[in-house]
Amino acid sequence: MDEFVSQVSGVSALAEPARRALYLYVAAQPQPVSRDQAAEGVGLPRHTVKFHLDKLVEEGLLDTEFRRLSGRSGPGAGRPTKLYRRSAREVAVTLPPRHYDLAGRILAGAVEAAARDGAPVLDAVHRVATECGRRLGAEEQLRDRSPAASPLDDVAMTLAGHGYEPRAQDGVLELANCPFHALARDHTALVCGMNLHLIRAMLGELGHTDVQARLDPAPGRCCVTLTRAPA
């Protein structure tokens, strides 16, 4: 949820026309620009430009540096000028939440592993997805988790944080949203298998051996469902 709020905030910062124009202007320049250069570039007063540039810095969309534009140094060279450049931060918001970047990292890692080891690509996808699931599970171990929560409730809270939108239905945890929806629609067997290995590894890292994940595709939801393992 914190990441979603941060991404929405970054996108909303560009909803203001002047701010958007400044961001696009700065991003298009080969070198960092000063407030005066930005003001001239977009045709706005300097005091207005200062406010919007600093807001973009606050949102992490621009970075700053200080440099003397004259190129001189030492006494009499004047004060360094504050310059702005596009930051390395990437901002993307999808509704419902999608995580194509995660799928891309898994699939790219699998192709590299298959080429390096000579293994079948599908096996490599499952192996890399398992490694990724373990990492995600290890990260979840660091958050505050209610010790009183039932296994399915704890799993639901974990998967909700990754965009799956879990819903409990008669003892079955269904996932109303697939974070890899477009890929799963076009490459169903590949992506659903990847997703299953990812979730199973995450559960194992969290110690939830009493929860089973299985492929159970149905229209309008993720292909994976979860249930308590038989006693």
C-alpha cells in the first residue's frame, strides 16, 4: 500500500500543467538546467518555476546539483547555481495493480539461466520464480505480522500487499486480481506456472506449510487458489 500511495503521488504531481511542462522540459535537456533556463524554456515566471521545480524534487522526480555556470572557481567566482535534472525514479500506476516489471525480471533471469546452463526454458522460469518468491517471503518476514492471525489470514495480508486482492470464499482463498493479467491472457501456461511457483515459494519462506497453493483457473480472477492443507 505504501508503494501504491508513493506511485500515485508521483503521478499526481504531474497532473498540474505547469509542473508537467517543467518536468518534460528538464527531461529533454542534455544537461541539468537552472531555474532561469527552465523559466525561459516553458515561458513562466521564475518564482512560479522555483515552486514547481522544488515540488518535483520533493516527489523524487527531479534531482539537483550545485555548480558554478561560469566554470570559474575560487574567490570572486560567485555562488554555485542550483541545477535540476531528471531523477532515476520510475513511476507507474496501473489499476487494478499489475506487476509486469516483476514478471519481466523473472522471465529475463530465466532466459539467461537457460542460455548459461543449457536447461529447458520452462524449468528455468520455475526455478527463477521460486527464487524470487523466497526473496519476497523473506522481505515479508520483516514487516509487522499479527501472531494471532490464522494461516489463511496471514497469507491473505501478504498477497494483498503484492496486488493479488485475496477474497475468502468457503474456506478457499481466491485471488481476485492477477498481477500479470495481460501476460497470463496471452501466455497462460507459462505465466500461470510461473505464478504458482512464485506463490508457493513465498508461502514456504513464511513457514506456511499448512497452506496449499494450486492451479484453479476461472474467469475474472487469478489462476491460483489457496486452501488449508488437510490435517
